[in-house]
Amino acid sequence: MSLEESLSAVEQLIDKVSTALLAADPQSLEQHSTALRDAAAQFARVLEQSAARGIPISASVQKRMDAIGGMLVVHRESLARLSAITDRQTAGLLPPSNAASTYGDGLNTHASKPGVARIYRSAG
């Protein structure tokens, strides 16, 4: 695979990941992210082989690589935001596991610690 072909594959998959992020489609995002990782690894191998042969990187290829780097930064930020939104939505649906109940734990494991609300205890 040539440098141009592997770079084009990475660019196409970046576009697909962007579309999946905008659509908040987890299955598509996972599928295209995995493919992007594999294509990026292939591109890195081809780039190393080109460097070993002494083939210089053209200015247009360097510009495209910089654009890919910028898009990856945007993707990381988008994933962080999406993760935070998901965490908030989950917290709204499920109470935290360490939340104390309103009227105590109800187990009354300690005799000095009542299992009912304090408002029902006598003052004296």
C-alpha cells in the first residue's frame, strides 16, 4: 500500500468517525474507530518504510497529516463531552450506590443508633 493510499484511508475513516460522533451512534462509532486505529497503524508502518528508504514527505502530505492531527484532537474532546453527558444521564437514572437512605439504613445493627427518623424520638 502506498503512502497516498494509506493516508486517504485514514482520512475517509476520520470522516466516518466524525459522522458517527455527530449522530451519537455507538455501534457505528465503535466499528469505525477500530477501523481508524488499524488504518492509522498501517499508515505509520508505510511512513516508517518511506523514511527508511529516504523518501521525503511532501508539503501536501504534511499538511494533510496536520489536518488529521487536528481532527483527532476534536474527536478526543467530543468523546470526553459525550462521556460526561452519558455519566450525567446515568446518574439521573440510577442513584449513587453509597447514598444514605432518608430514614437510616433500616438494619438497626447498633442498639445506640436508631433505625427510624430522629423526629420520632422523644426529647427526654
